[in-house]
Amino acid sequence: MSRIKAAIDDDGQESSVEFSLDEVIAHHQDGTAWKDMNDDDRMSVIKDYAAWLYSRQNGRAGDLRVSVSPNALDR
């Protein structure tokens, strides 16, 4: 299973989180089904999951900037 690595900018502090696409899909339970989303919507869900995971692991929340390679959807 391939992994997605998301870069996190937490108010100037650089970090990252790593996870699988399966984790994102399993965590996504609100709104449109994954198979019915377009690529922009899927990338938004991936970034939201990365921010949630980072916040959970680091006890921080707030204005996080998340970047993910566009290739993340090719898995």
C-alpha cells in the first residue's frame, strides 16, 4: 500500500504527516461518496485529513497550511 506524505506549515514550523489513501477514504464520512467526487474535492478531503491527523498527533490546531503532491490521487 502506497503512502501519501503531506507537508504541514504550522505558523512557520515545517513538519509532515504520512498516511494511506485508504485511511482518508475510511475517515471521510460526510457528504459526497469518494467515487462521486472530482479530483479537486478529493484533494480537499486529503488535505483536511492531513490537517486533522497533524492536529491529533501534535495537540495543535489552527491555521495550518497543508500541501500534498498532485500525484497523491494517482494511487
